[in-house]
Amino acid sequence: MEFLQGQRLETTLAVAAAVVAVAAGSAYLFLRSRKPRGCLDPENFKEFKLVEKRQLSHNVAKFKFALPTPTSVLGLPIGQHISCRGQDASGEEVIKPYTPTTLDSDVGSFELVIKMYPQGRMSHHFREMKVGDYMSVKGPKGRFKYLPGQVRALGMVAGGSGITPMFQVTRAILENPKDNTKVHLIYANVTYEDILLKEELDGMAKNYPDRFKIYYVLNQPPEVWDGGVGFVSKEMIQTHCPAPAADIQVLRCGPPPMNKAMAAHLDDLGYTKEMQFQF
Ligand SMILES: Cc1cc2nc3c(=O)[nH]c(=O)nc-3n(C[C@H](O)[C@H](O)[C@H](O)COP(=O)(O)OP(=O)(O)OC[C@H]3O[C@@H](n4cnc5c(N)ncnc54)[C@H](O)[C@@H]3O)c2cc1C
């Protein structure tokens, strides 16, 4: 009798242990599969601490901001941007859009590559920022949301710091092995030294030759130069971007005069409004 009772107890304990193990395993799998929540609030500015500032050239720096925990993600959909709030040289509030060069696969922090203009209002704020300072950030913002396979090919025409949204979208496409979208980028600058993220862009072109092509254009090229010269022309778009079609899109982001000129070129070349997007 005692023997039978002991056996029953053993069985009960074994079943209980199995139930606990299954529950713990399921909870672990559930937590692992759950997408981590982002750190942004579209309605309110939130503060992020500057943990690193690295000068890339005389007027460009990379700013690294910490997220609340080492496993936190920013939570910015591909193709969207954030609003940064600061003060200009006269102490007035200024809010400007910026696109991080990091993705949600980069946890614990996010980075901005900022070009600082001598008279720029927000540029002043970034120039003055020191490690340990906080930046007010709101988001996500923007009308463009990239979904893998949304189009067969993307053309991109970027000028100066307008490269950052293109960089973000391109990185997301190339790092997703299931996304076969082809990317054709035309990137315009004044001088060779002005080209932002060149090392990263050239690395992507080298690593993904069938999926990503880049064509640089300079107003003032160096003596030895195999890219385009002058302003981005209709012919350059015709040669380096996908031809107008229902399953392609051309994105543009640059200084206002360039955006205007590119819109006119694209219209003339037969790209419909649906085929064009301006960040
Ligand atoms: C979606 C989006 C994402 C962006 N992401 C980034 C980013 O990641 N990094 C970044 O550095 N910038 C980015 N920008 C540009 C940024 O929002 C500001 O416009 C830029 O930092 C200049 O702001 P400012 O207040 O310093 O200059 P402002 O006070 O607006 O202008 C000062 C002077 O600089 C000139 N200027 C302003 N912008 C440009 C430009 N793009 N090219 C040439 N001259 C210019 C003006 O003509 C003026 O003479 C982005 C813009 C958009 C729309």
C-alpha cells in the first residue's frame, strides 16, 4: 500500500515537473519571438543621452545615442524619420527631421550622421552637443513606409545629407535575404570630401553587386574621377535608374532646389506621380 502511494506521488511530481517545464519553455519562446517595443513616442518628445560623438570630416559628425537598456530598439519603421528638437544660436527652439543610419537590428543605441552648416539653426545645436547631453526626439514620422517586395526596383536620387533615408532603406533591403528588390542610387555632392557614408556605401555595392548599384556625381570632381560631373541630369537618371514602370519607384531627398530639378527631370522622363516619392 505504502509502495503504491509512493509511486503515485512520484508520478504526480513528474507530471507537475513536466507541466512547469512546458510552461517555462513556452513562456521563453513567446518572449523570444515577441518583437521588442520601440522607445519612440509620436506625441511626446523623449530624451536620449549622447554617448559618443565622432567627427567624420570638418562639418560632419556621427552622434551615438543610448537607448534605455542594452537590448532596447528604437522602433523606427523603415523609410520613416525622427524629429530632433534643439536651440539655435539665438536660443530659439528648432525642430528638424533626421534619419538614423542604424536599424532595429542594432540594439541598445541609435546613430545619426549629421552635416553641420555654418549658418544652420539645428546645426548649431548639434555642434554644441557634448557627450552626456540629452537630445529631445519624437517619432516615428513620415509618409513613406517600406515593405519588402513592395516594388521590383527602387531608383534613388540623393544630394548631400539626403543620403540618410536612402541609406536606411538600402541597408534594410540588402540585410533581408528574402527581399529581392534592386536598388539604383545616384548620389550627388559638391566635392569628393562631401560624400557621406562612402565607405559603407562602397562596401554594400561590393558585397551585393546584383542588388545594389551606386553612381556618384560631383560638382567639383578630383582630377581622377570616373563618376558623373555637374548636376544630376536627365541622361544620368535614364542610364542609372530603373525605367518608368508600374512596379518601380524613384525616391529623392536633397536640398530643395535639387529636389525641384529632379522632380522636373522625372516628370519629363515619364515617371508618374505614383512612381515618385520625395522624403
Ligand atoms: C526625411 C529627412 C531626413 C533627414 N535626415 C538627415 C540626416 O540624417 N542628417 C542630416 O545631416 N540632415 C538630414 N536631413 C536634413 C535636416 O533635416 C536639416 O535640414 C539640416 O540638418 C539643416 O538644418 P539646419 O537647421 O542646420 O539648417 P537651416 O537653418 O535650415 O539652413 C541653414 C543653411 O544651410 C543650407 N542647407 C540646409 N539644408 C541643406 C542641404 N540639405 N543641402 C545644402 N544646403 C542646405 C540652407 O540653404 C541655409 O543656407 C534630413 C531631412 C529630411 C527631410
